[in-house]
Amino acid sequence: MDIKSEIKKVYDNRLLKTEKQVEEFEQALKNIYEYGEVSIIKDLILAFDDNTEHHEVMFNLVHTIEHLYKNKIEEGLKLIATSVPTVISYGREWIEILHYRILNHPHVRTIYAKVLENIDIKTRNIIKDLLGDIKKEDPELFGESVDEVLDNI
């Protein structure tokens, strides 16, 4: 399997406007899921797009990314964090969803705070703003989790 070709299929079909695009997107994600290499997360994150037609299908990308970093959490979270500035202008909704999921897991959240300590200040500030927005949107559910991350970076 040519993993670059599979990543390109995900990216090229990310708007999911036709049934063919949905099928190609899902098949490529299945192949990537089975490939199981954490290093491709940075490429996959570029496929997040808030203009997608099928949110439920795009959610498979979230699950695939989570699967890819489950055994290499720190490496995967660093790839996610360093990708945020690139994708936030057109895929903010999906980046927020990915962060909601990070915030929901105490172990992952702790590691993410450590990762954020060691990335460049510009990226860290973008993520701090994103986390602040998540806290404002739902302080009851995410206030403590966001504070935990921000207090540790």
C-alpha cells in the first residue's frame, strides 16, 4: 500500500460532496487505520475542513487520528499541536472536536500539557486561545480540564 496515495485520497475527498468521494475517503481511512503509523497524523490533520458535507463521515478522521496515537501518545499529540496553526483557519470546528476529546481523558490531557510546554510560543498561544474558547463555550463541562492543561504549561 502506498500510504502517501491514501493520505492524498483523504485530502482530495475531504469535502465529501458526492457518494464517490465518501466511498474513497472512507476506504482510504480504513487503509490508513490498518497501516497504524503515528507519523502521518500531521498529514491527516490537513484534511479537516469545516465545509465538509458529511460530518458523521468526517468524524471517522477523528477516530483514525486517535487510533494512530494511542500507543505513542506524546508523539501523536505533538503532531496534533504543531499542526493547529496550519489548519485552524479552515478546520477550526474539527480541531476543537479533537481538543474536546483530548480534554475528556485525564491521562491524555496531562501528556498534552507536557507537549504544549515544549512547542514554539506562537503555536502554544494559538492553542491557549483555542482552549480558552472551549472553556467559554462550555465552562461546566470543560472549565476544569482546560484550566488543568493551561496551569501546567
